[in-house]
Amino acid sequence: MLGVLVAVAAVPAHRQASSIDGVLVPWGLALALATAFGCGLALRGAGSATAGFALGWSLLLLTLMLGGPGGDFVYVDDVRGWGLLAGGVAVGALLLAMHLSSRPTR
């Protein structure tokens, strides 16, 4: 559930940016991805919570990509929109891989 909540907060946050000396700095995208990765790392010692977080985070981001019944989309077709989608799935996959590699072998 935490993964879903962080993803819901990340969608509007990733659009935030500032211009510094004419260079657009997408700090909202960096903050969204860093928050998701940090939450996943914080859950590492809590059993399967990391896997649940990673799946909730990734599935919500992918589901929002499908769009609504009226043809509306949540993501804007630009670098930040695609950055959230690609970076979000990468963060989810990395957290899931870290969870699977930390499980004891039998």
C-alpha cells in the first residue's frame, strides 16, 4: 500500500522544475525517484515489505500509463513524463532484485 501512496504523490511532484541560469532542473522528478528508492531501502529489513512496495509502486505507474476512458492520460509526453515512467519501473525492478538477492538460499 505504501508503494501506491508514494506513486500517487510522485505523479504531480515529478512535474516540478526550476530554471537555473537558463537550464531546467527537474528537481521534482529526482525527488520522486529518490523518495521511492529511499522508502524501499527503509523497508529492506521488514520481510516481503520491499517486494510489496516495489510491486505497488511499479504497477500503479504502469496502470496510469494506460489512460482513462475518455482518452485522458496522466503523463505528459515529454522527458519528465517518460523519465518518471522509465525511472519508476527501474527503481521498482532494482528494489525487487535487491529483495530477491537478500533472501537466504536453501
